[in-house]
Amino acid sequence: MTTAHPEFRDLVAPHLQTLFRSAYRLTANRADAEDVVQEVCVRAYANLSTLRALEQPKSWLFRIAYRVFVDGARRRARSPVRTTTEDFDTTRSSDEPTPDDHAEGEIAERRLLAALAKLDQDQRALLALQVEGYTLSELEIITNLSADVLKARLYRARVRLGKLLAANGKAPVLALEK
């Protein structure tokens, strides 16, 4: 954060961690999440007068993040280069007491990320924002969708994620013999 405009820092800094977590849930990739946050900061800086006029800039910043994610996903969908679930950043420090617990957590996280990757971009985005703790009214502002449409889409996204996780859980698992 630059010190050239401390007002910008004061308006954006309190939201950076939450913004990054939300972007990470949207993108499922650390580098892409950092890119989303950076683009949000660039756009917010370019619109400092708008940011300054807002009582609560958080929803406005997250609306930008959502739009940046959606625009990027559309751009990638038109790109001849395709990503796989192996491209997702699934490393995360764990405070599990044993290596077995850590490994099980990693497998569960990979299953979840793989299932999330199979959702369409809108479903993944809505679930990510909901997990981040946004209320329905905040989601209406961020996505420009009505409450009824949001409820229906969130329901379908949760159902589809549940089915994907259930189907993934039925896959044969290799076990080490003792």
C-alpha cells in the first residue's frame, strides 16, 4: 500500500484480508486471488472520489472483486489454454497434531476444491461470497441480482456441490496395508 495517499490506504486496508480470502474462494488459486485483489485496488484507486464518498466501501470493493473474477473467468473460457484441478493451489498450513490427520485434511480439501472447480463460475462465486459471511442483502448489492434469484441460485449451487462431493466420495480409494 502506498503512503502517497494515506486516505486510500485508510479506506482499503481494513478490507484487504477479507477481500483476499473471498478472492481465494472465488479463484481457488493464490496467484489469481492476488491478481483479483490487485485489480480491485487499481480500480478503487482510480475511483478514489467514489470510494471516499461511500459510508461503507466494503460492498463496493467486493462488487469490483466479483466483477473482476467474472470477467476473468469469461476471458479464460474463451482462451484456448485450459486449466485443470492440478492448477489449483491446495497447499495450506495445518495445525493438525499428526501427519495422518494432516494428510486426511489435505485429501478432503482437494476433494472440495475439485468439486468447486466443477461448478460453473456463478455458482462458485456465490458460494464463496456466502461462505465469507455476506448477507443476502449484501449479495444483492454485489451481484445485482434479486433476493429470490440469489436464493434459488445458492440452493442449486449447494445441491450441486453436495452431489459432486458425494459422487467424489464413492470413488475407489487406495489404502496402504500395514
